[in-house]
Amino acid sequence: MDSIAYAIAVLSVGRIIFGIVWARTKNLYAVMAIHAATDLLPNFAQFVKTWGI
């Protein structure tokens, strides 16, 4: 049950933002860049620490 609440509360907010960006820009690359940033940025510090870049 917790995973359903998480999906509704957290994940749907991001999808709404992606939808708004798409509706305003009609630019798939902008949506892709935002999606990549949300996947990469939270983990970037650990990546740098692990790989020493």
C-alpha cells in the first residue's frame, strides 16, 4: 500500500511537470534533458566520489 501512495504522491508530480514542459515547448529533447537530470543529478556526488572524477 505504501508503494501506491508513493507512486501517486511523488512520481505523478514529475510526470505532470514533464507534461507541462511538453505542452508548452513541444520539444521532446527538453523533456528528455529534464528526465535525465532528475535521474543523474541526485546520484552525481556519489558517482564522483566512487570513480574519483
